Amino acid sequence: SESSNFPSGLQKYYLDQMVEGSIQQREYFVRYPSQPNKSNYPIVFYFHGNGGTAESFYSNLSEVHELIDNNQFIGIFPQGLEESWNLGEEASKADDVAWVGEIIKIISEKSFVDSSSVYAVGISNGAGIVNKLAKESDMLKGIAPIVSQQTLALSKIKPFNSVSVFQINGDDDPLIPVNGGVSKVQHHFVSAKESAENWAMHSKCSTLPATFENVWGPYPVTAFIFRNCDSNHQVRYHIVEGSGHRGNFGNFALHTAIWNFFKTFHGGD
């Protein structure tokens, strides 16, 4: 039966990569449902921030563990080289897009993986890499960049395919300027609004977003939603008031909201 060859819980894997002329042993974690009951699972990647680790990011996401154990998807937690993702200014000089592509190729060989349904969530520098992956490859159906928008360089790239985007920014983020410009992390960013508009344009959405007021835990949120996109996609961005540079919002079930978004706007027919 399927479950007999189905790994359970958290597993650690290695996938070597040549970086600047030397082989790096790179690790990633895969979290499988504890009691699998489906023959086919989508994949969701979770990318930690700069200076972070896959393991601590994973251990802080108990909400994601529950989604996985409810047989929603299989989660992948990759480890950035030098605890960073290479967008051009970071300590890592790895080609992360190629490396993630190899991880997808390996896991796609498993019979219980739906390799046409791959999504990615990232925080801060991890949000940078999910934007980059969606611009420079055709591997992803949807992304959730948390507290980072596109860099100016990424915004100039035309993606291979439409994607659904669930973007989050703090209105008072001290690290990544919500209105764009050069940041303490060296990159030049477009504004949160321009980044979302750029994704909406490439996914052929309506040009004017609908606006909604919301509350996430203690934080007021304004959501801007671009509808009528290509092939069941949607692009939305959220400006969170007073949250600074953070990816958790009190008791608001953020990762469930993101997964429901991916599931609804999965880019299939």
C-alpha cells in the first residue's frame, strides 16, 4: 500500500551543490503527514529569513504542522547557505533557484506527490527568494512573500507563467521600506504596491484592486485584491498597521489563510 513507503513526520535530507567551485553539502527538511490518507499531495516550501535556520523556522510553525497532519500538503523547509538566500547581496553565493529545482525534481519522483501543485512561503530574505523563484522559473503556482516585496531588479523580469501572490508588508517596517528604495539589507526595492501591481500585470489581472479592511490579531490590515487574473490565479497584498518587520500576528491563523488562498487560487482549471 501507499503508506508503507510513505515517510512519517520530519525527515532530513541532503542535496549537494557546487558553489563558487566547491561542493557544499546542503540540507533541507521534509515534513510528511503523520497519518497519510491521500494518494496525492501538493507541496509547500517554507523559506526562513536571513540569519535563520530551517530547523528553528520549522519548530516555530506549529500551525503548519497541523495543516500537514490534516493531510493538506507536504511541507519542505530548505536551509539557506550561510543562513541566507542569494539575491545578489547576501553571504550565500549559491544558485538557490537551481537547487530548489533539484529538490522539486527529487520529490516529484515519489508517487504520492503532485508536482504540478507547488507553492512557496517565505519571510524577509526568504520572501525575496520566493519572489525570485516565481520570476525566474516555472516551478510555482503560488507564493506568499511575507515582509518583503520584489527588488527593483526582480520587478524587471517577466515570469514564465502566471502565479497567485499573497504578499504581506508592515506599514512601519524598519528593514524593508514599504514605499520602496534602498534598504539596510543593500537591495533596492520597489514599493509594496508596485510589486503587487507588477505581479498582477503579469498574471493579466484587473488593473484596479478591490480594497478590504481587516484585523489580524491586534493589527488593522488593509487588503488590496487584484481579481479576474489568468487561469484561476489571484494577486493580493496586505498592509499591516504597526506590525513592523514580523511574520506572526497574534492569534491570527496566517498560515491557514495562506494555504486556503493557495488552494482556492491554485492556477489550475
